[in-house]
Amino acid sequence: MTADNLWLPDLSAFFALAADALVCAGPAGEGGASATGFREHATAVPFPAGVVDQDRRIVWANPSACAYLNVDAETLEGSKLTDIGVRVARATDPFLRASPEWVDVVGLGGVRHVLLRRMPLDDGTHGMLALDLSGVVNAALNLDEAETRFRSFMEHAPVAAVLKDEAGRYVWANPTYFDTYRIPPDNFLGTTVEDHLPLQAREQARMIELADRQVLEQGKPARATRKFTRPDGSTGTDVGWRFALPAGDGTKLLGEVFLDITESTSVKARLNAAEARYRDLFGHCGVAMVATQLNGAVDQLNSSAEQLLRRSLATARGKLLENFLAPEFGATLARQRAALLAGRRCPPANVTVLVANSDPRTVQSSIVLIRDWRGEPDHFVHVLSPLQVQPHERGEDDRPSFLLTRGQARILELVSAGLTDTAVAQCLRLTRDGVTHHLRRLSALLNTNTRTELVMRAVNLGLLDGSQWPPVVPSHRVSRSRQP
């Protein structure tokens, strides 16, 4: 405990009473104040008072002293405090020990912290005035211990913590604060936030000061997520609280506790971007894809799958994918899913799809198990791709002389990867109308009506290698002429 954090009540009244006792005791004799006058005055004071001789035996005690010691006056007279089990010693606390008027009284149910004033009297005895301040002192000691524990906790906390005065000057900060905002701790106390920001971030400093004043004036804690700038110009994001604290001098302190979430925010942004790319690829891919729950219930269909099944997502969602296959192939999908969940490889399998209002179609089913961020199985993606047509099964249109120009081959690859016409045009530095023209010529060449049919037809004819992703046009199916 230090003099800075020990709070004591105003003792002027106590010492005024002591002074009054001396004055009202009458003219002082050669040995001190009047013993008779002291007793007359001290009888009515509301705190312990008494007279002791040279041997420290009690000559007289006022009613308050008898009540405090829980002993009657007759028993006290002629006794020493040690005779009734009470011992008085100099204060042991370092701060209290600095004043000889502080003593520890032992034997009254623990250690009592007492402020003791003694004065010589004219009959050779000494008058004693005592004020028990144990409650205040113990509260101060407990507060000091609590403050020590709190400071120790905050010094080692993984969040940035700081205290400012009402003028916005820093009065304390923990090591995490210096590490998070990359502020050197030297000469830190007494500075303001503006002292640690580059010139281009002065508006940010003004906003911080405005928010600080608002919390101090309203006295209500405020939560905030902030973009911050470090002295070196680097930026980050933090989240935390501002709150007002009482200071010992009647003013207020502003406390701040903030957690640096820069890395997690960046990871979240990258994750959102990856999910957006995944959704875009899934939705616009030229190959039919069906996302299902682990039990096989349909969750999502991409546009190619809707065209293949001739069913909308609204009519398919929640139903088992097996419902859209020929009955004999339901067990095939179940075996594929079970193999993936068990950690085994799952080779593609041919299945027959029941197409609404049309003839069944045989496709190749490949399944991918998608896991969540914890590595736990989350859902399946079923890829229903056209069957590869073997050379002896190919029609007349697939003769070796059936080649694509380099431009047609590149457009076909980009379309099969799910890119839109606008994206294809940007990749090839063509106009959107130019891409549309090439797609029309390809559709007429392969006798197809939709992008999905175009891709499936190209795979069937061997113009696209569907065994890899994204599909590519084999080099032997591209014309060597200089025609783009």
C-alpha cells in the first residue's frame, strides 16, 4: 500500500477535539496540561480516551474506552492493557509506520489499526486520545490487493488495454497495446492519440477523441469496431469497448479494451471471396452439378443440372437424388457416398438419369465430398457428365478431319468451365457479340441448341477431354492452320 492509493477520512475533527481538550483543560502546569481539565473534557468525547502513568498503567478511562475494550472502569484502573489481553505496538504496515501516531492494537478480535495521540499532563501522567480506523485501512489494503491483481491480469491479457485522462492523455497501457498498434513504450505516458498517427490519419484521431469525450460525458460503455492506422502507416481492424472509470481526485479516466481482428477479418474476406467463386462456378458450369446433404437429399442444382433433369430446384430440393435415377442405380450412389465417408476412393460410375417428359439419359456420376472448416463431412457434390464415346462408337461427324480452329477450341474450353459470354469476351479480348457469333457457329456445327448440350456433345465427340477439370480440347483436335 502506498500513500497514493490509501484513502482516509478527514481527521481534522479528531485533532480539533484533541486541541480543545488541551485548551479546555485550563492553564498548563509545569508538566503539561491540566490533568483534571483533560478528564472533564474527554469524558464526553465519542472515541476512546484515558490517562496512563509512567508505568503505562491506566489511571482513568472514559466510557467510550471502556466500551471499546469491553471492560468496566473499575477493572481498568490500575491495570495495564496487557493485563486484559490487549497489546499495543507500532504499526507494521509500511505506509502507516511512517507516522508514529499509528499503532496496531492486538487482542480485540484481530489486529486493529488505531490513530493514537498522546499529550503530557501536569501531574506526570499522559492523556491518550484514540481513533480506530481499521475499517478504512482494511478497505484500502483490500483495494490495493484488488488493484494489484487487476493490473497483473491486464498486464498479461491478450487484448490491448489503455487508460486516458479527461484530456485524452495516456496514463497507462499494457504490453499488448504497444505490440498491437506498434507504438514504442518510451515516453508514451502523457502523449495523445494524435501524437502516434501519421499526418494522413489526423481525421481518424479526431473521430477517436470525439468518441472518447462522448463516453466520458454520458458515462455509458460503448462498443465499437474500428479501422485503425499504425504509426508506420499500416492499417488493421479491432473490436472492443470504451468505458469511464472514476479517478481518485474526483475526475474520470477513460478505459479502452480492444481485440485486434485484422487477421480474422482478412481470412473472412478471403473465405467470402472463395465462396462467391465457388457459387459462380457451381451455378454457371457447363457440366451438370447437384449438391446434396450427406443423406443424398438435393440442396442445390446448377443450371446445367436443371436442363439435364428438366426439373427446377424448387421441385427437386429436399428429395433424394436417387428419385431422379433409374431404380437399379440407387444403390450405386449409396455405395459411392459410403466409400467417400469411409475415406476410400470412389471411382466414377455410369448411371441412367430419368429426364422429365423425355427419354432416360446415361451419364457418368462422379462424387466429391465437401468438408467444413473443422474437416468434418458437410455435403456432397455430384458431377453428372456426358459419357465418353469410344472411337468405334462415334458417328460420321467424328471423322479425323473434324477439327476446331484455335479460337473455337479456346471458346469451347472457357464455356465448359462455366464462364459467361462476357467473361469469355474479356479473356479473349473479343466483343460479346463476337463470342455470341462463334458460339452460334459451334452450335450449328455440333447440332445443339443450348450451352449444356454444346459441352455434352463436344465431350461425346472427343472434342473436349472430360476426364480433367476444367475440360480441355485435345491438341490433335485443333487445326494447325493460322485461322484464329
